[in-house]
Amino acid sequence: MKKKFDAVEFQRKIRKELSEEYLSDREGFLCELKEKYGDLQKQKIGTHVG
């Protein structure tokens, strides 16, 4: 049975497009992401065991 969708190929294609866009205009790319998704800081996840 043939695959209808190749996830690995899709991921590689999107990664390549995003990296090209980032390298061509880093500040513009980051501003666009911030406008679209808000704050991009990673959240700390606690590992409290108790």
C-alpha cells in the first residue's frame, strides 16, 4: 500500500523554507512570529517530586 502523505518529506520541506526565510531576514521573521504567536520564551517545567 502506497503512502498518501510522507511526513518526513513534508517536515524537511517546511524546515528548508523556514530556514531560508529566517536567513534572508532574521529580524523580520522573528517579528512576524512574535506578532502571530506572542511571547516566544520557553517555559520552565518544574520537576518537583514530593
